[in-house]
Amino acid sequence: MNEAERKPRGFAAMDPQKQREIASKGGKAAHEKGTAHEFTPDEARVAGRKGGEAVSASREHMAHIGRKGGEAVSSNRQHMAEIGREGGHSSRGRRVKADRRSKDEPPREPEGAEPRTTG
């Protein structure tokens, strides 16, 4: 029997809900015993950065994530209609409602961007 034909055993073969219950009990016991590790904000930041770098290292994986996100957003017709009604977006992803700007006011430049020149 090769690797692909093996069936999971033990913990891996359990129902995901049962796995969560067991893991939760272990975590609670470690906290009660005082042996659980609690991340400081700096440790959490470093760990998050490492994880982000590891995930984003694969261009294929990132493309897949982007496609899934785009498909999920664009499949919501009501959301897409709202975006269309609201108009432009800033560089930070916040939508700028057209009715908040004066008709004579030029479009806002994204923060930190060089001003556009015409001509």
C-alpha cells in the first residue's frame, strides 16, 4: 500500500468537531498548569510576518487566492451594483461616494502619490 492509499489513523481519523474538543481541553490544561505560551504583541507580529512571507512566496498560490476572492466578490450581484453606484475608490480600498465631492472638485490623489499632470 503506497502513501496515497493509506487511511488516516488516530487523531487524524477523528471527526473535526471531536479534534477541536480534545485540542481545546489540552489548551485549557496547559493554561491552568502555567506551561502554555502566550504571544506578546511583538512575538505575534513576527510570527504573522513569517507566515505571510511563507504564503506569499508562491506566486501560483497567491494568484489562486486572488482568483477565488475576485470570483466570490463578483458573484454577489448586489455588492457589485453597490460598487458601481458608488463610483471611484481611493488607493487604500475605501470607497469615495461621488455625492461627497463637489462637482467642480478634481478627483483626489491617493496618499503619497505624485500629482497627475495633463498634457
